[in-house]
Amino acid sequence: MKSMIDGKKIHLVAATLVDRRRIYEWCFQSETTKSHSGPPDYPEKPIASYQDFCSDYYEEYFFTGAQPKKGQGFLIMTKEEAIGFISYSAFHLKQNYAELDIWMKDEASCGHGYGNDAILALSDYLNQYLAIDQLIIAPSNRNVRAIRSYEKAGFERTDAEMKEFLAEEYTSLYGEGDYGIGETAILIKDFEN
Ligand SMILES: CC(C)(COP(=O)(O)OP(=O)(O)OC[C@H]1O[C@@H](n2cnc3c(N)ncnc32)[C@H](O)[C@@H]1OP(=O)(O)O)[C@@H](O)C(=O)NCCC(=O)NCCS
């Protein structure tokens, strides 16, 4: 595993357990939270507690690199500071697939192309070093900024349902997507095309 992945504007550094709480806070307790979770815009996606974040979303191996086949997390860094987080997870998907998640720590870090650059850098890394040739990302349909950034990074919207990408044993748990069928936008990037 490389501990640093270079993009054009940012670089990615493997996140550690020391980073776990602030990464949670950037996701669920920051000014960017309202773009993806909680009322008024996302009542169907509740704000997770730190305990739930650790047990349901981001187990220890995302911060130790101990299980690269299941997933790992990275800080998105400018030259000066950490500005966000990006991860891949594959434990719940069919062979050779991975799902990406990304969020910035504040609004000042959004809209500079950093997210786009982080997605490109991690996508290429996964393809090159972990032989992953199908990537998926599944925001809300209403998260226009996120969808725009992902499309610029080569992802395309698909009508396929989430369950088509999931390993059999996870279809009942994750089959509807985070925002429900019809409200979850599914975008894929296929390195074989
Ligand atoms: C989603 C996110 C990671 C994208 O990273 P980013 O660095 O902000 O995105 P980029 O700068 O690469 O691209 C954003 C694009 O959306 C456009 N955009 C911004 N606000 C927009 C809006 N309200 N409507 C439509 N497009 C919008 C920008 O103009 C830009 O497109 P352009 O380069 O063609 O002008 C980041 O915005 C973020 O962390 N948002 C809050 C958390 C979040 O929503 N995470 C995703 C959960 S699935």
C-alpha cells in the first residue's frame, strides 16, 4: 500500500485512528453536513453519532490499512493542510468493484476542483494497484454539486439499481441506497470501457 497518492492539486495520505474523530466531525458536525444528511434537505438520512459512524460506517481498518481489500480512508491534503476525506469500500460489493465516499471539512474547501482531483487520483490508484475496474458512487439525486464533480471525474449516471452491484449477502441491507430507490443517484466509472 502506498502511504501517499499524488493528484494534480492535492495529495492523499492514508488516514489514521488519530484522525477518525475529526473526519467524523467534518462529515456529520460541520457546515458541509447539510449537503448530504439531516433535515431540512435530507430528513431520510439522519445525522449519525460518532459511535454509529465507527460501528456502522467506518470500522477501524479504514484508518489502519489493515484490510485493503475491504476498504481504506485518506485525508485530502493541500500543501498547507488537510481539507477533507475520501475513502473506498469494497467489502459489500461484487468482485472488482469499489464504492467511493468523499466530503470536505468546510465550504471554503469546496468548489476549487479538489474533490474532482481526489476522486481521479484515488480511482487511478485503485485501478492500478488493486485491479479494481468498476467504481461506483451513490449520492442523493439532489446533491447537484457532488454529481457535477463526479461527472467531471469520468463517472456516468446509470439506471441500474444499487443491488446490481452488491454482493448477495448485502442486498437487503444496502439495496435501496442511502436515500432510497429513486432518490439515490448511482454513478459508475468503468475502466474497461
Ligand atoms: C461533493 C464534494 C466532495 C465535491 O468536491 P468539490 O471540490 O467541491 O467539487 P469540484 O470543485 O470538483 O466540482 C464542483 C462542481 O459543481 C459545481 N457546483 C457548485 N455548486 C453547484 C450547485 N449548487 N449547482 C450545480 N453545480 C454546482 C461547481 O461549479 C463545479 O463544477 P465546474 O467545475 O464545472 O464549475 C464537495 O463539494 C463536498 O464535500 N460537499 C459537501 C459534502 C458532500 O456533499 N459530500 C458528498 C456526499 S455524497
